[in-house]
Amino acid sequence: MKDIIKEIKKGDLLKEMPMDFDGQDRPHPDYEDILNRQETPFKKVPFPQTGRQDQNFQELLGSESFREVIQKYKQYNNDDSPINQGSMMNLYRKQASVLEQIYRLEEPHREELSNLAVELVKKQFSIPEGVLNFDAKIVGNPNEISKEGFENDQPNEENPEAPNIDDEPMFNTIDLPETDLQKLEKAKRRLVNATLQGAARVGQYMFHMVENEIANIVGNNNAPSLYGQMMSMNDLNYWLFPEQLVKQSSEQGPMAGRQDVERGDDENGGIPTIHAIGINFPTLVHELIKGLLEVFALKRDDENGEEYDMVKGEDTITKESWDLRLGVAIWKRLKNVVPMELNLEEKQELQNYLLNHIFNLPAKQYLNLMREVMGQTEKGKRAIENIVKDMEDIYNDVNDNVYKDDNDFENYDEDGYFIGDVDNEEDFPEEIPTQQKTNKLPKTDVDFDYEKDNWRLNETKRKRKLK
């Protein structure tokens, strides 16, 4: 508290940098300066150009994210006054009051609210029963949330420049030196982490979709309003408080939530488990969404952890603060190029497949695609449209093939590949039984094989076992 008051009384002069603002609302000058110098953890990401000489892409993302935060804060707090570093003390006190009110409302109903959070996330992402296990809990007190396993940035840690993703080999990185491959993997990890945080930040406001259920549980209609105030003030903290103070708080202070993904093993039938914990309903929803998308992003071929050792320096609690600042803009730019029909309930599962495959692209392909997507280029939009079209054709083809003889399923492995015996090549069945789909995570029988200007999917050959 003393550190906060000390920083507020300093009254640092505002320095205008080429971020774009609506009205008189301003972040702390630290962020305008850091973004202008591109000295964030995103320095290693090959972003597109903005088309403006006076603005880099990090500043553009910062402008969009800050504008979103201000809009949410004013929406939920009925406050039209200019927001700047002078607002910090009032914000700090108000947030403490709102947190206390939420604590009292939820305390007798935490188990019911935890179950509701799981059902909300499963419904919004069309997650069928049996494909994931959820272990979700509201604890109220942030001191009950362990920071074990979380790392801070190393002192004097190098902040490397973005790798060149235009040189050859474009899509073959097998022969690259380990240092070059690590640069690509770290840049990808940074961007994936920010995308996950951005999706969770947007999704944390989904409590509006279950307002009646929340009111019935807590016996009060005011909970959604308090949730909105609390989450919008928390998001604003990352922009109004000095960067060093936020860093110190992140590294040394308590946490509002955390999530961990446990890979599936033989004991649980190969089904991953999302462990999520939060101090209240919206923070638990935030962590559940982040955990769910992390499942989509898990490397299926990285069971031995070698790739993680290459990028684990990106998974620090210090860098997460910047993911929270810029992630919303990155997530929204990705969502902007996803065809609108994939937001329909009956198409959500296909959107899950799309995210799963984008996250699992080799680093150089992923960075090339995301650069086009974030730049909102026609090439990026066309790439996503082509991928969705190819995936939809294969998805529908799989779903149209239903086997009537249940005994026939014994001829297929857990991924839907035919492993039975056939006498002739012509007898090999092309269909995959849909029953296999009902208990598997988003995964299709395709691999990405992109040409630089023709981003399409190529269907892989299915395994065959001939006598």
C-alpha cells in the first residue's frame, strides 16, 4: 500500500507517444515508453508492419487493448471521468470494497458456483462429455492459491530480436541450428501464451450468460454487476500502475487464480484434466478458458518435454503481465478472420478443431500465418477460409460415415484409424466410425502442408495393415 501511495504522489509527467487514444484517458507513461521502444517480451515476435512510420505494431496492439479496457471499466463502473495515473488510489480502494462484497456473496455457495463455471465453459466451447476432466474450485482467499511451479524472469535476461521467418527453408526447420530453432519456438510460445490470455480475458465476462443461475445460487441479483466492476478494475490495474510496481506485485504478491493441465495417461483413460482455481466466479471462468485452450495448444508429439525445455523461459509470471495487456487485441484479430458461421453453436466444435491445428503448426508456419492474421491481410483471411473449408469437408465426410455394426469398431485404433486385416488393397475401408469422435479431443485426420501462397490442408494417408 505504501509503495502504491508513493508512486501516486510522484505525479510523473505524461509523455505523448504514438499510441492512439479516445478522449483524455491515458495509461501510465511507462507503457507508452516501453511500447515505443518495443522492449516488451513481444520483441521476439515477428509482427507485421502498421503502415505508419510513427507507430510500431506493439503500440497498435497496446492502443486497441487499452481502449477495450477503458470501455469495459466505464461500462461497469458508471464513470465518465478521464482515467489516468491519478485515478490509481480511487481504483485501489474501490476494488478492495468490491472484492469484499463478492467474497461475502459467494462464500456459502462456492461449490455450486464452481460447478456452474465448468458447465458454462463446456457449453460455450461445445465440449462433449467424456473428453476432458475438470477440477475447478473457488477459494475466496488468494493466499490459498499456491505459486509453486511459477518462475520469475531471470535478472538481466536477454530480450532477443524477432527471428527472420521469410528466409529459406520456409517450412522445413529440421536442419536449422538449435539457436535459430529456439528463437522460432520461443517467439511462437510467446504469441500462443498471449492468445490464450486474450481469449480468457474476453471470456471472463461470460457471467452475463448465466445471470439467472447465479442469482438463484447466491440469492442476489447484484453479483454480475460486482463481477463486471471487479474484473474491469483488475484489467485497468495493468495499465495504470507503474510497470515496476506491477512486476513486483506479480512476482511477490498473491495470485487471483491459476490453472494447470494434466496430460491424460492410462489411469484416466488418456483424458486430460484441467485443474483451475480462482478467488471468485469470473476469475475461475478465466482460468478454465485458459486451461481449455492450453489443451488445444498441447504438442501431441512433445511427451518427452524436450521442446518445453527450449521455451520454458517464456512461461514466467513476469511475462504474463504483458500477455494480459496485449493478449485481447491479438485474440480479437485472430477471431476477426475466423468465418462468422463458426461462432454458431453447431459450428463451435469445428472452431475448436481450427484453433487446435493452428496452435500445433510448426513454429515457422505458425508465425507466418499469424503475421498475416494479425495484419488483417487478404492473404491471412484467405488462408483461414481455405483451412476452414478443407477442415469442414473432412469433418463432414467423417460424420457422414456411420457404422451400424458395433463389433466393427474393434478394427479401429483410438484415433479412428483402421487397423484390421484385409486381403486386398481394394478392401481397405475409407470410412472412420463416428463413435470414435465422441470421446476424443479436437483432432482431425489431416496435417498442414502449406505452400507459401496456397495455404491448404492435405489429408494424411490412413494407416493400413495388410495380410
